[in-house]
Amino acid sequence: MADRPRVPWYQQWLASGEFNVVLFSFLLHFVWEFLQVPLFADMPTMEHWEAVVFCARAALGDALIALFAFWVVALIRADRRWIVAPGRAAILGFIAVGVVITVALEWHATAILDRWQYSDLMPTVPILGTGLSPLMQWVLLPSLVVWIVGRQILGQEALDRLGSRR
């Protein structure tokens, strides 16, 4: 029996769902956070670096929510590779976990902790009081994350196979 070539740790990371979900979620949510700045009170008048840090923290929080949602779907499906061929139910589960957490965190941050407030430009969802932009963020971006991550993992695995033939 021939020994299988050992794949370096960084290539294993590049092919892991967790690493890619965090990476691509952070990047997509970071852009979204900046695009929605006018919809939050006081954000447009913040000092530049203060706003960058604020948006980076929010994007990091979104990346962690996405990681948790990834793990929930992986646990339910008993498959950490679900994101490579997700299916409609897995994608909807991934989105649903993110939406539930986002609605809870937005309510907690605006109603309890007063960490931020919406500007008059932000439409809110009746009854929930959640801003429409954060809600749409978690309806739209997760599907894109799933698509990008699935392609990244399959691409990295193809490169690993090519490299092992040498």
C-alpha cells in the first residue's frame, strides 16, 4: 500500500468549510457594513478610523454567526462537507440560523444595551423593530457565501489532487 502524500496544514485550511465560511463571510459582511452606514444614527459622522473599527467588529461578529450557522447545519446533516453540495434545505437552515441570531442581537443592541440606533433612513420590520438592512444582509449574503465557499473548497481539492500527482 502506497503512502498518501501529506497535505500541508495551510492547504488543509484552504479546503476546510470553517475557514472559508469565516473568511468569505467576513469579507462580504465588511462591505455590507460600510454600505449601510447611512442607515445608522451617528455612523456617518464618526471619525474615519472609529467607523472602520466599528464595521470590522460587526463583520467579525457576522463571520462568527456564519460559523455557528455552518456548524448547526453540519450537526443536523452529520456532514462538515455539506457546503460543497448543500441542497435547498441546508441553505435555508444556514440562512435561518443567521436570521434568528441577527434579529435577537439587533433587538438586544438597540432596545437593551443602546449600542446603536437606526437613523430615520432605516426601514424597520414591524413588530420585531429590526432594521431591514441587517435582516436583508442575512437573507442575501449567506447564499453567496455558500456558493463561494463550495467553489473554493472544490477548487482547492482539485489543486491538491494535481499537486499529489507530481
